[in-house]
Amino acid sequence: MWQASRRGGSFGHRPGDARTSGAGVRREGRTTKGRSALRLVDVAERAGVSLATASRALSGSDGVSEVLAEHVREVATEMGYIANPHARTLAGGTTSVAGLLVYEIGDPYFSEIASGVVRVATEHGWSVQISHTEREPSAEVTQIRLMRAHRVGAILVAGSGYVDPAMEADAARELAAFQEAGGRVVVIGRHHLHCDAVLPDSEAAAASLTDHVLGLGHRRIAVAAGPERLTTVADRTAGIRSAVAAHGLDPDDLFVVHAPFTREGGRDATQRILAQRPDTTAILALNDAMATGVLSLLRERGVVVPRDMSVTGFDDIQVAQDLAPALTTVRLPMSEMGATAFELALRPPSARPRRRRTDHELVVRDSTAAPRPDTPVGA
């Protein structure tokens, strides 16, 4: 596991995101300028609350109003107090540490989500442990169990669920047991788990992107899709198909190639598209990482984008605007999704899981244009 707190909270931020520095932080258990280390009781006395109230306020536990909790946090910050999570762990409770589980920490999509989680966590005196699973359900279960063993106070799971709910049944049982024991669980982009969720509207976003491509005049469209077992892939493909049908075309004519949700997956998908559908004029990649692979392979083959082939991505990771040509894509508020997820984790559980749906924005750049009349482009 990687641990990110104040010092780690700056990675993956867009310009303008809040950043904090670890410089000058007073460590609990040390003395500063001859003074004894600050204790929680010191914060409680300064804030005018009981020791128990101060503890609940700083840990985000129930039973303290947000106004009072904010007052205690402000006092703690002014005094330079940093909570000791290990003492609470030894006492058998949870800590003000959240576990964030992602598919691939090196994927900019997940690092931007993580930046939002860490930012809000830091504002509330929490730190974040980040683990990744490389999209393996068994690894997901293992990491959830480790987080529970470490007595984290909340678990956040970011990334697609599975079309077959049985593939995440073990993870669902672990998370349900964690919630029954008093832990908080929030997921990002998962449909089937019984917990609070932040859900990007992938289907509507994919339809918007497809409308743009169809509006340019493209009719021979291929899709570089991720693994077929993922609900994110199913949702985005459904959005493309619905837009195609809305334009009076047959969705079954779409050529969909499934490959890993990576740059190499985009290259592999493009090779198959050029070999099997050489008359294709537009390739819709279902994430920006795949789109970078699509552009790379087309460049090697001498296919000029967008003159010979239009290409789109999905997500609008930071590098999308710096590609050559700059990538037309659909923007999801990834950092905001992470922030919203952690805000939900700070709230008490509700009788019914909360759902927070996010917006999307079509971002038209230089990788799409009207098709040339002299196709096919060739394999």
C-alpha cells in the first residue's frame, strides 16, 4: 500500500486545486522549543469541549454537529496538533485513515480521483492509504481484507464493477461486513454494491461523443473498447449504440473490439480495426489511455489524424490536450468525483444507499474532422 496524507495530497492535481505542504509539521510525541508534545486533552480544553467530543470531532465520528466539529478542527490546526491513530487502533477502534482502492495507480484517471479524495481527507484531518488491484477481483478482496486488518475508518473503491455480479460477490461480502462493524464504504462507478456511490453518467457521455462524430458525417465507425466484463465498458458501448440508433443507423453495424483498458490495448484494437475494417473513418476509444495507443499505431501506419481517421477518447485526463493532435474526448469531473466520495464517507450511513451522479462535458479538439471522400485508409 502507498500512504498519502498532507505530503502526498498534491499528486494528480489540476491547476488551481488545493495543495498542502508537509513542511513544518509538528510530530506527536516530540517536543518543540522545550514544550511538551500536544495532547488531545489540550485541544479539548482549548476548544471548551470534553475529551470524548474532541476525539469524535477529529475522527469524523457520529454524535458531533458539523459546526462543533469544525470548531474543534480549527483549534487543533491552530495548536499544531496531529492525532495519533495508532493509540485508537490499539484500543480496538478504527482510525482516521481511509483506504482507497483503485485498479491502477499509474492510470491518470485514478490518480485524478485520488487527488480529490486526498484533498478532502486532508481538510478533515484524515490520511489515505492507496492500493491497486490491476483489475483482478481476487486482488480486490485481498486488499479490502488488508484494509480491514489495518482498522481503517472508511474504504473507498474506485473503478468499474463487473457485468456479472458474481465476479464481485466476495468483495461485496467483505464490504458488507466492514459496514456492519461500523465502517463507511463509498464506491465510484460501481452499480451492484449496496453502499453509497458516485456514478458518472457514462452512457449519456458516450452518446454525446458519438453524436459529435456522426454530426461530422462519419458512418463507418469502430469502437476500441475495454474488457467486455466491465460495466463501464457496457455502459459506454450502450451510449454509442443508442446514439447510432437515434441517427437512423443500425447499431449492429458497429465494429467493437475489446482489448485491455491501456495504451497497448488501444494499439492492439487499432491493428484489428485496420486489418478487418479498412474502410473505417472514425475510431472511438472508450478511455483516453486507449486513445493514446490508437494515435500511436495510426502514426506508425502513416494514417493522418484527423485527415484520414478521426479519433476520440473518454475521461479527459490531463495529457489529452497535449497529444498530437490534441484529443477530442468527453470530460468527467474525476477530482470532484473523488472529493464527493470522501464527503459521503464522512456522513453517517443512511437506510438506503445514497447515489451522486456526475455531469460530463464534450471537449472538441483537433483529432476529429469530417471524413474524406476517398476512403478506405487501408490496413
